[in-house]
Amino acid sequence: MFTARLRSRVAGALAGVLGISALVVVSAPPASAANEAVQKWLTTSDLSQHLTQQSNLGFSGSSGSGTISVDDAQTFQTMDGFGAAMTDTSAWLLSDKLSGSAHTNVMNALFSPSQGIGMSWLRIPMGASDFSATAQPYSYDDNLSASTGPTVGVGSGRCLDGTGNPSNGVQPYIWDCSTGGANQQYSYTSAGELQVAGKCLDANAQGTSPGTKVILWTCNGQANQKWKLNVNGSITGVQSSLCLDVTGMGTANGSLVQLWTCNGQANQQWRRPDPTLANFSIAHDLDYIIPDLRQAAALNPNIKFMANPWSPPGWMKSNGQMNNLNNAATLLSTSYGPLAQYFVKFIQGYAAQGVPIYAITPQNEPTYGTAYPGMNLGEPAEANFVANHLGPALAQASLSPKVLGTDFNTDQLYKYAEPLIKDVAAGKYLAGTSWHCYAGNLGAMSTMQADVPGKDNYETECSDGIDPQNAIETFIQSSRNWARAATMWNIAQDQSNGPVIPGGCNACTPLITINQSTGSVTYNAGYYSVGHFSKFVVPGAKRIASTTTGNLDDVAFKNPDGSISLIVYNTSGSTQSFTTSWNGQAFGDSLGAHAIATYRWTPGA
């Protein structure tokens, strides 16, 4: 989640720049006026009316012009859906804090097209985002369980080495890593021991104070030989709670190890790589994330799922951790291939659970420094990853999700997004670009459409609470600027806007709030804003032409069944009266300050 200072509110209608080269004009004679009935659903700014159906309006043949002119002969992009993100926090709250009929009712309200708002697009973090139920990071291969392999010091890039001396009392050190060297192959056992060459890593003389030597000793099962591998890259003694530390922050061959107070510095960070992904597992998601996703798909079979990581496993990165502090955590050169297979295994694992992945992005907000999971994947690195690793790995596995680049703010248009998609080698695997709303101008999508025709645009993250505009304007302007989907952030958070990993977005607000203490559910303004789209614009709909005016933002769509949906938002602080014209007819209406309305009619009905 991008939480840096937000730019000023995006003003005016952004859709004036439409990249006309991709516009489709259907030449067909207009149907005769039929005085069609117009259904209306209204949400007022105070939510006293919230997606509430009103009395029908009707077209009249008395006027062929209006404040808003709708033309279904001009079509633009095909829509994939509207929705939000099923974060770990959201799924946990839905499943753990709601049960029985309460859970059923909320899921219906979110995903049923008839009983709720019928969300048709869900974003799924691959592993932890900043919104984690335990407020702790995790990946699908943290490699914290029983395994054998090298233990690499992050600060030095050298391996923990047993010295090759089999005697008790030898003090291990760091040394240049040598592939397969037995004295560098540490086995982490189910009992919590770190064994090498038949000896156990041991806190000398049961010591528990900083500076205690770490030695090798005959395994005896005592507490001073028990260790805990942590997702933050540290290794702590179970008895002492102190960290395995390279003495004096040494980085040279022969630097000894000891116990020391944990401080998060690089000489206390260790990587235990799993390059074959032998310990990959989506088990974490089987408890509540995947069941919620399957239920969503059962309620709305048209739903599409996109997925992307905030961070790969820490051992794949230069800092050995999930975070991206100071934007300094890069993908190791040895990790490009394993990360591509990480995507393959994730997609295959989800498919086996009945959750097909429609689209992916290589990395969330790839150049944004975070205390929560993140990674610096610059544009050249992402291009390399897509062209030489991810794309070929997906093809070899006969997988074909849409691969979308960038997944960051629209101010990255020229610095990141265009160079990436114009890269010849990467571009052949990229279906389009994924955008966030927090900085820049949503009109960048129209610029991209004009500059790189034939590639798709998706708005994949925006959160009320820190959105520089609001949910309804984000969805309107995203749609008017060629986005095939529009996405809010969390579906659900608790009464404190969490649970969230420290350093994450405390100001982000969800579609619904679930009180952890009482189980009560509050449907926030964002829920109704999304519903004005998702309930009335189904996947496969085409955006059609509509004009805008100073105080009214709008966008129109034609659904596969022929019905037309027009969403209008009054951006002003006073009531606005207007007429809508279509097919030589018009209807009149008015909207109160900051009210939203969806109008729907079927030609000839």
C-alpha cells in the first residue's frame, strides 16, 4: 500500500483524452424511439439512501439532446470486472469473526448479483501484504521447517561453516560458500536443532548472555541446542532468546559467531535458500482465504481473480527479509528462476483448489520502500524477470494468465510503465499494465492506450481513506480511461482499520468494517460505490460513449444482454438537475450534493 504524501485531488473529467485510435464505431441505423423505462438506484452522501431502488423514470421522444448524451454505437474496452482485494486480513475477518448465517449474509452481500453487489473482480496477495491477520509477514516458502542446506549471512554473503573439525567445542565461522561442502550443509531438524557433520550448534556452557560463544557439540537435546528460524531472517536461541551473530559485524572469512542481543542488523540476518522450492506450500491459505474465494465464485460464477506478491520469500532477496526498508531489498540474481517457479506453483496450487488465476503482476509497487513486505524490482529487473524467467516458465507449464506490468501509481507512466511494456523481449509476454491511484493522474491510462495500442489497462488498487479522490470517481475515471477492471483495496478490516503489519496503512478504510468484539458489520460508503458498478455492469460489458459536464461525472456501459447502465456522480456541493439523451429521446432527473445514481434501461423494453 502506497502511503507517501498524496497528490492533490484529481480534478475534472479525465476522459477527454481517449486514444481515439482504439475506439470502435458501429454503423447501424438508430432504433425507433420506444419510450423505454429507466430504473434508478440511488446512494446519498449521508447514506440515508444506499443503493436504494427508486421509482422508474422514462424516456420521452420530446428531446434529442441533454446534459449527458449516451451513444451505444461508439464502444470502447470490454470490461473484466469491478471489485476489491481479498487480503489475509479480509478473509480472516470474514471467516473467523462471522459464522453461520452472519457469514452467509455478508458473502451474499458482497458477491451475489441478485442479493448483493455481485463483485466480479478480486485481487489476491500472494503471501503477506501489509494486511495480515497476525500482523506478521509470511510467504509460501519461508523455509523455516525441517530442511538441509547452506545458511548464508546477509551481511557477508558467506556461509556458516562447521570448519571441518569434528571435535567438540569448535567455534563455527563464516566462509566462502562452496557448493555441496558438507561442513556448510546445516540441517534444521524437527526438534529445532541445527546440525552439521553430525554435531549440533550449541550455546557454550548453556550461556544465555550476549557474547556467549556458539560452538559445535555432540547433540544432546538440551535447550542450549535448540534454535528458532524466523521469517525476519534471524536465528534465535530458544533458551537465551538471543540472536546468532557474526562477531564484530565481521564479513571476512573466518569471522566467528556468537550469541548477541537481537538488533536487526545484517550480521544477524541469515538466508536458508530453497532454490528447488521443496518446502513450497499454500497451506496457510487453505484455512480461510481459499474457502472464501471458492464461496465467492459459487455466488458469482463470472468472477475473475488476479494475484501478485508484495514480497517473495526473504531468502530470495538481498536483505534476507520480507520487508523493503529504504527500498534496498532487491531480487538476488540467483532467485529469478526460483521466483518464476514460485508463480507457477502458486497458480497450479490455486487451480487444484478450484480457484483459477486470471491475471498476475510480478510485484506490487516495485520501487516503494516499506517496513512491511515489499521489494525493489526496478524496471530493467522486472523486464528481465518477465522476458527471461516468468514468461518462459509459464509457457513451459502450459499456464496462460494475463501478465500485467508495473502495478504502481500512474505517475510511473514514463519512468517505468511505458519502458517496460515497450521492451521487446518482455512485451511479448505482457498483456498490459496494472495501475494504482495514489499519485499521478488516471488519464495516464489513456496516454498508454494511445501510445501502446493493443495492450490492456487495469486499475488494481485504491483505498478510501487515502484515495486522492474517492471510490466512485476512481471507478468512473478508470473506466473512462480504458481500464478493463477497477479495484478497491481491502474488502474488510476491523474497527481499528486492521489487523495490519507495523508500518502498514493505518488510514486505509475498507468496503465493510467487522467489529472483532461484537461481530457487527458496517457497510461503508466504498461498498455502495463499488456496487453502483459491479451490480449493474457485468463482465463482458463494453464501455460506450457518454458526455460529461462540469458538476457531473459519468460513465456508461452496454451489457452482453443489451441493457445499458449509466453511472452518474454529482461532484458538487449542491443539487444538480440534468437530462440524459439517448437514441433521440431523453429523461430528466436531479441528484443531491455528492449523490450517486445508476440508471439502467434495455433498448426496446
